[in-house]
Amino acid sequence: MIVFDKVWFSYGTREILKDISFSINPDERVVILGESGEGKTTILKLILGLIRPDAGKIIIDGEDIINKTEHELREARMKFSIVFQEGALFDSLNVKENVAFCLREYSKMSEEEIDQRVRELLRIVGIENAMELMPEELSGGMHRRVAIARSLAACEPKMFLYDEPTSGLDPVNAENICRLILDLSKNGKGFIVVTHKIYDAIKVANRFIFLKDGMTIFDGDRDELVHAAIPDIQIFIKELSLNPG
Ligand SMILES: Nc1ncnc2c1ncn2[C@@H]1O[C@H](COP(=O)(O)OP(=O)(O)O)[C@@H](O)[C@H]1O
Ligand SMILES: [Mg+2]
């Protein structure tokens, strides 16, 4: 379980998050919505202990991560599979090496085991034929799939974190990535997607947390979201009627 308890965070003098509280169970399918610059990526970084809050507690599986050492944080991070914004890959490595990178780094697998595991991961994300391709040869959707495969290689995650997983993708690829996100969460492993794209958010999540001016102005299910009498949310919801499907 991830608990944010009255979390405050600022970059310099600029307050980004103001008194944010929520609890998320590992089997939940959550989207954190908000405009660009609202602090969505910041929340993921806080969960991973990459940055520390100015005030408040961040409790993961009952343990406050704020005073953990870098070594302890590494262990805590293994609970999550994380796909960063744009799913950055190493340009100079082919798909296989991009996915194998973490296996080489963190495990003692033989070359043959690595090969098998990479194949398996690429099969899971639906691009087993792309092993030898270089990142520049991949379409946007394939690129994102490799990033997801690579995040799966890192560990046996309890939960998935995705930062803007569909940004920059055409609608068909965005739809496919949404489907993959749902497929991967089928055995009770939940996810947190942060995005500004409500059209994709609504397809994958059953809980929505809405950030505005550094605060959570909404936390509820789909029905509550669609009927929320909050002007900032209604602007977002309008996008749904413009994108029927
Ligand atoms: N390392 C940093 N130093 C200073 N400001 C930053 C840094 N990272 C992000 N910011 C600013 O903090 C705000 C929140 O950033 P971010 O969490 O990336 O927003 P989002 O992911 O919602 O677009 C943005 O205005 C951004 O410009
Ligand atoms: Mg961001």
C-alpha cells in the first residue's frame, strides 16, 4: 500500500504539492490526472524515493521511506515497475540489449537465460520479432512497448507506475498501450498511471485522482468523476464527448 500523508513538496521556493494525502492499494487501477506542470511526475518520483518531501509522510507497505538510506530505497523501488515519460531507451543499444540491461545489472543470469527472458518479455508486450531492431527503427507504439518490457525486466513488480504512457502516440497505438496496461494488471497487480489524457485514463482506471494547483481536488470512481460538479474537471470531461469511443 502506498500512503501519502499530508505531503508537501517544492522545487526551490516554488510549491508544487500542497498537503497531498491518499492511500492506494497494490491491486488498484488508479489514474492521477492533471494539466502539464501540476506535479504528476513529481508524485512518481516521491513514491520511488528519488526526491524527498518537505513535509508529510510517504509510507510504502507500512514503512516510512523518507529516512531510508539509498541502499534501502533500492529495495523499496524493486516493488515497482516504472515506465518513465517518453519511455526513454538507450539509442545505441538494440531492443534486446535495452531490455537485457537491467537483467545484466541486477541478476546473475547466464547469457542464455537472459536471451530467453528477453524473448518472453517481448512476447508479453507483443513485439517478439523486434529483438534486433535499433530504437530509431521502431514506431512510437513499439518504442513504448520496449520501455514497458524493460520495466518488467527490472524486478517482480507488485505494482506498475506509468508516466504519460500514451503521450505522443496516435489513437490506435494509444489504445493498444491502454490494452497492454490492462492486460499486465490482470493478476491483481495494480497500477498508477499519471497522465493529462482523460480519454485514455477513462479506459484503464477505476479510480481517479485529480490534481490542480498542487492539491487533490477530486478522488473517486468513474461515475463520480463524470458527474463531478467541479469546473476544472468538467473541462477535462468535455474532451470525452469530443472523442467518442
Ligand atoms: N528538477 C526540477 N527543478 C525545478 N523545477 C522542476 C523540476 N522538475 C519539475 N519542475 C517543475 O515542477 C512542476 C511540476 O513538474 P512535474 O511533476 O514534472 O509536472 P507534470 O508531470 O504534472 O507535468 C513543473 O512546473 C516543472 O516545471
Ligand atoms: Mg510529467
